Amino acid sequence: MLLENLVYIAELPEGAASLDVTGLTADSRAVKPGYLFAALPGAKADGLTFAAQAAEKGAVAILVNGERLAEARALVPEGTLVIGAPDARRELALMAAAFFASQPDTMVAVTGTSGKTSVSEFVRQIYAHCGMKAASLGTLGVVTSDGQNYGGLTTPDPIKLHETLAQLAKDGVTHAAMEASSHGLDQHRLDGVWLMAAGFTNLGRDHMDYHESVEDYLQAKLRLFRDVLPDGGVVVVDPNAPFADRVVAEAQARDLPLFTVGERGEDLKLVSATPDGFKQQLELVWEGQTHSVSLPLTGEFQVSNALVAAGLAIASGMDGADVIEALGGLKGAPGRLEHVGTKDNGGLVFVDYAHKPDALENVLTALRPFTKGRLICVFGCGGDRDKGKRPLMGEISGRLADLTIVTDDNPRTEQPALIRQEILDACPAAMEIGDRAAAIQKGIELLGEGDILCVAGKGHETGQIVGAEVLPFSDHETIQTALVAVQPAPTAEGEPEEAEDLFDDAPLWARDAFVAALSGQVRGKAPADITGISIDTRSLQEGDAFFALQGPKFDGHTFVEAALEAGASVAVVERAKVPDLPPEGRYVVVEDTLKALQDLGIAARARTKARIIAVTGSVGKTSTKEALKLALARSGRTHASAASHNNHWGVPLTLARMPANTEFGVFEIGMNHAGEITPLVKMVRPHVAMITTVEAVHLEFFESVEGIARAKAEIFQGLEPGGTAILNRDNRQYDLLRYLASIAGVKNIVTFGQRKGAQAVSEKIVPRADCTTMTANILGNSITYKIGSPGAHHINNSLAVLAGVSELGADIALAGLALGEMKPPKGRGEQTLLTINGRTAHLIDESYNANPASMKAALELLGTLPIEGRGRRIAVVGDMLELGPDSEQFHARIAGIVESAGIDLVYCVGTEMKALWDALPGDRRVAYSKDSKGMVERVVNDLSPADIIMIKGSLGTRMGLIVDAVKSRYAEPVEG
């Protein structure tokens, strides 16, 4: 397009008008020959600093704010065209509108603090009811009758916005409704969109990290009515909404038509709203006629949202009677006061996106009439955002909910505990559980008959931002998992019955035995029974003994009072701290609480007759531990480490929690330095010690991989007499490990793997995309079984698991059946079915971690998966971190694995992966980026039907961004 047809206000030098512009961008990384680059000032970077780079990449023009023309010309090569505009942001938005040149014929927008998403989605549904092909754009992405495509911001950047609008128009969408955020309005992103009407929902406190004051925030919202809505456009508002009078004043100042709704509405008047279960019976007056409609939504705020949506539809040409009829079929937007589950006792669970004070108040107020028992609220506040709303939301939940559980939302780069504390200061009676999944689980556990649980803050979101990472997390999925966990198991006749308690009704510890194990002294009235062990008040259960451990950042003694108030049976405390503790507490006094926990663990090991296995290794110890737990549970009462409790406090804690009548115990043992495994394994005293593999992981603490092997071999020091060592026959350190086991006095050494001589070896392997079926010989016994997680590393691990099961005397046939239930977790091999142009493709998410061994395993798995048609095996790989001075060499070696595995295409992300990029042949490498963000669009746009794409990297490389983008564009859940 000619430059003269793009510019709006900017003045062009002589001869520039006929310049051909092939694209627009404000991102120098996206510049292509013929593009116009807008050098805009940003919150984190100044676009002008990238102007020279853009010119070198072929930009034909640079757009800047007028006052920076001279500065810009001095930065770019001589002869580069630089044009100035009074407001470069607005100029770019208007250029984008001209460049893409089309949009749906009928468009409306809505702004406000809360309700934008619901209103825009309601308008889309109303248009569809009236027979129009419609779309909504906003927080949920682009939603049409054909499905939805999630986006990242409420209001996209102007180039992406106008490109999307043009595509919608091309696809036949004639009517669209969009959200208008304060950020988008302030940054002129909507300028150039031709609107027939604009709506306002309300104004409360939000985005005070961006706006200087509420007035500044309001002024940004008012731009929709003052500057963006064209002459003759209709303003839709509920006069009862906060700050509605300011919107009305803007409309009157421009002589714009007003369409008012609600109780004080003059156009669509609400006569009454009568609750009817989770519906509301509305009586409305439109053009002098009374209409009754059943609105299938809860809460007064949803009535207002629905009426604003109706007003926008009518103001943009829809028949009023048809619009009112459509209200009866509205569906709430995902994550907006959404009923997502019911506990077996009838307790209801709702999810809502409420992350602002007024939104939380609206939601809790809306749910109160339906609450026969307690109203429970689980919520947190985001980090790096408006801190002032944290105590406000704490006060609201404390006032309106019967029980509040304060948890983490998206802490970003702030300390989560500090965010929670700012909420708790205004809600001191709340429970604090930092882990959001655990908080939701607790809320569901507490949910009784007639109770309602509201999980607020994240709504439809499928990620949690921690630091710079977006970790996979869904309130919906977590709730469903928790509901299943608390649901009684059905009998053969289909009726629920009480779940069998494998550990019967005996307490974990009797008081006298507990005190004796600790060599402690009782102060206060300690109960006769102790039902659990805790070191964290956030997850403490009534009846637990609380150990006040001292760490580098926290002293558990500061939480003793909270632990006792939460129902701890006793607190184990150090003698020196007693004078600082409440005198009426229930204490077991010891000299050192960590040593006391270790002593209790030793006592637990001494009293049990369980057969014990301990697992260590550079890679795979946690997944192997979980598989052992799954496999052994079929043969008897099994106790295993929770999460990765494998260090100096995790191992004794796991031991102390082991019931006396446990039949099988599984312990994970980890280390960062030499000498750390020895004291742990001597507490555990396993009958079987397993080393999964030894690889180049965390080499910063060791001079060589052999040094790691020697440290791992410390596990043999604690083996029970006559015990068994299980070693990986395929591992390069096998000979050294076998030698170290021998000199430690281990006589029974069992091997697993694919190499000749292994005693647990596969005989037939049938790999599939989502599992592996195999026949193996386990110590002379042939067994055929399925592994629920695909990959060669899981094949070898399964051999180790079955060898361990056999050595412990459990049933390997039952164990084999159990392995079919293995499923890879998110970021560790989870597979997702993709739909691209109506055909399938596959995504393998390995974004949680990476090291040379796991990278090799993941690439080899990718190479074994069957390809259909013209599909390709694609690897998107990010940096493997913490590899020490040989990092470049480790990364370059991956090229050989890519070649041998038959990987077709490789994308490289991160500074360390530059070594692989340089080592790859030209026909295999596709694109390189220093960070994952720069690779997102390239990967998403390059995918084709039948492709299998594996995305892997260390967590710090943020490969999850690419995973999320691929899922957002193409994903659908895998069945089975």
C-alpha cells in the first residue's frame, strides 16, 4: 500500500508519498523488507533504540512522535525515511485501520472495571440468536460460533486488532462486540475501529499500578465516548452504575444519542428481577410494551450486564423483541460465576474471574442467597499489580464469606507470602494456604451440605505466573481433580460406600511413644493420640504434631501459636525458644527440633516391618518413586515420599509419617553435594537401593560425572544386611557403580536395561503416541504390560520398578497392571491432541525441565512416534541450564541425537542453544531465538496437519510460553 494512503496526520517529505509499504509493526524483531516500523516508547523499552536495527532489516519508514524527529534521524542510517506525528501511537492505529481496510459491518465496544467480558460475550450471543454471524473479542480471545482462540490482552495491539477484524470480515462475520480496556484506550489501540455503539458497565478500583489515580483511570475509560465513538454513535449505560453520570455527561457534551437501561433506564427499563433458583425472572418495558423473560444468570450485576448487552444490540440495529427473547438463552462467559462442580453431599463449587474489590463483592453477594450453610471463598491477589486492592479484597471476603482461604494468584516477581500477608492484615481470621491447588483441595474438603465454595481470581485462565514463568494451572481442572478425590468410591451395585481405610483407625503415634522417640519433655495438656506430622501451618491438619523447624528464611517457632490454634495436637519446640512462646500451649520440648524429627523418623523405621526401597538418580527418581508407589499399592499398604521430599528434612518427615502397619515403603533420596545421601539412607535402611541413572546434571557442584556417581553410590551405605542394589545396565557409570556397591558389601546386584546381561530386560516393545505396550523378562519371569507414559526412559524405568517390586516380594503381575495407569504430568511429557485445518497433530510438552539425559530421551521418544501422511517430527528445544563450563559442548552434542532420532525440523531457543543451532545441518534447522517469546508466533504458524511437535527446555527458558500458544491455537483434550 502506498504510504500516502496510510498516513493520517503525519507529514511526508517530498517523494515519500509513493513509497510502497508491505507491512506494519512496532516490534523490531518482526521487521521485514518493506515494513513501516513504529518506534514507540514503552514501559520496559524505548522503540527508538531499535530504529537502526529496523532500518538495517529493510524497514522503508520509521514512525516517531513529532518531537523526536531529529533524535530519530540521528540514530538511523542516512537516507532512511523518518516521519513524525503528534501522537505516534494514534497514527499507528489509524494506519493499521487503513492498511487492513475492513472490519465486520456492525461493531460495538464496552468498557468498565467489571463485566466487560460478560457483556461482549452476551452481545455476541444475542447477535447469533438474531441470525447474524458474530464474534466477540477480549479477555477470552476471539470467540465465534466456530469456537474460540484465546488471546493475551483484553484489547490487542492495533495492528493485531485490525488484522483480526479484517480476517473476521473475510470469514463472513458481520457483527462483533469487543472489550475496551483502560490500557487499550489510553494507548489508542481502538482508534480507527468504526463503532456503532459503546457501552459502560461500572467503575471501581483497578490498575492502580498503571494509572496515577481513580480519576486518571476514569479518564482513560471516557476516551471511548469522547474520542473513539464516532459522531452519531450510541452510548449505552445503566444510570445506577458507579460513575455512570460521568459517561452520560460525555455523551451530552458531544450530543451523542443515549440508550439507558435498568431500574432508571428510559429505553429498556427493568421493572423487577425475582430470583428463581439460579435464574432470575425479569420484567422489562421496551417501547411501552411489557416483556417477561427468564434470565439464566445469577446476581444483580449480571442483570445489569445483560441489559447493557441488550442495549448495545438494539442500538446497533437488532429488533428489541428478538433481543429480549435472546436474554432467556444467555450462557455465562467461561470463568464468570461459573458452576463447575457439586460435591457428593450437595455442596456447590463456583469459579469466578473476580480479581478486583468490586467484582469480588458482587460475586459473594450474588452467591449468598443460595447459601444454606457456609459461604467459603478461596482467593489471592496478583503480584506486580495494584497493592492497594489487597487489603480491600481481604476485608470484603472476611465480611461476606463465612470462611476465607487466602492463597496465591499470579505472584509474578513478588514474594507470594508478602502478598498473602497484605491480604491477611485485613482478614486475620482467614486460613493461609500458599499452594493454590492445596487451597482449593482444602476448600472442597471443608465443603459441607448446603455450603458454597467460590474460587475467585483466575476464572478461565490456564496458567499461573510465578516469577517470569507461566506454569500450567487451571482452577477448573484442579477442582475436578479434588472433587474426584473426595468422592466415595462406588460399590459393584453402583452405590457409594465409605472408602476402605488401609491404615485402619489406629493413630499415627501414641503420645508416650512419640515423646519417648524425641527424648522430649511434655508441657501442657498433650492429647493421647497424634494423627499426623506437620512442619507447615498452611497444610497442617487437626491432630498433627507441629515441628517448629528453623530454616534460612523462617523460624517455625513464630508459627507455633497459629499451629496450636489450627488444631495441632502438640508443638515440638526448642528449649531456648520456650520463654518466647505462649505459656498455655501444648509442647514437647527438645534441644533441636530437626534432630528430634530425625529421631522420630528413626523410631518409625525401627517399629515397622515394612519392606523398604530407596531411590536416587540424576534423572527419573521422582517418576520412578511414583511408579513404585502405584505398583506396590496393588500388593499392600504402601507409604511413599510426598512430592520431592528427598532432603535433610524431607526424608525424616516421610519416615515419621509412615504408619506402623505399612507393608511397603518407597523413599526418594536426593543430593546436591557429596556426603548428603549417607545420613539419609542410614535413617531409611532400605532392603532395596535403586539408582535410576547417573548423568551430567548440576555439574557446578562436581568436577565430573564420575564424582556424581560416587555421591549417588552412598545409597549403598545404608542397605540392610542381605539387601539388593538395582542398577541401570545401560548407564555409562554402571561399572563404577557396580564396583562401589561391591566394596560397600552389597552381594545381590540386580540390573535393568536393554544391554545384554541385564536381568530385567524388554523382549518386545510397541511404542505408541500415548503409551507403550511391552513384554519383558523380569528376573526370569515373562510379563506383558502397558506403560501409561510413552518414551524409552519410561521403558527402562518400568523395568527398574518391576525389578524392585520383585525384590520386595510383591506381585509383579498386579504391578504390571498398575503401570498402565501412569500418566505424564504437565511439562513432563504430557501429550495434547491438536486440530489443524480439520486434521490432527500431536504436542508433547516437556517444558518443565531439561538436561542432557532427559533431552536425549525426549528426542528419542519423538523419533519413535509414528508419522502419518506428510507429517513431520518437530523439536523446539530451549537451554539446558546449570551445566557448568562444558555447557556449550553438551548443547552441541544434541545435533547427533537429532540426526540419529530422525527429527525433521529443529527450532532453537536461548543463548546456550546457539551451540546446537550452529552444529545442525541447514536442512534440519528452522529458526533461532534468544528467548521463547520471540519464537512463539513462528512455531505456531509453521505447524501443519499430522505433525508431532515436542517442546522442551529448562524451566528458566520459559518454553511453556510456546506450549501455551500452541494449545491456545490448536488444542483439544486427549480422550482416554
